[in-house]
Amino acid sequence: MSVRKVAMACSVCGHRNYFIPEKKERTERLTLNKFCKYCGKVTPHQETR
């Protein structure tokens, strides 16, 4: 059984830099501050579906 992954996209440039396991009990999109290598700084990244 493989785990489905969802991407975390930078809210500034839109690049999908991180991938996290999908959880069915999460109803809202997760937002985390992560480093974006394309922007060169820490920006909010939002879960994509």
C-alpha cells in the first residue's frame, strides 16, 4: 500500500517545492512557512490538491 502525496506550492512564485503525505482527516488546506529555493527566502507554502 503506497501513501499518496500532495504538493506544497509557494504562494509567491507558485513552484511546487515540497511533498507531504495526504491525510483524509485534514479538511482545510495546510499552510506552512518553508524555504523556497526559487524565491531565495522563507515564504508561505500551501497544500495543493
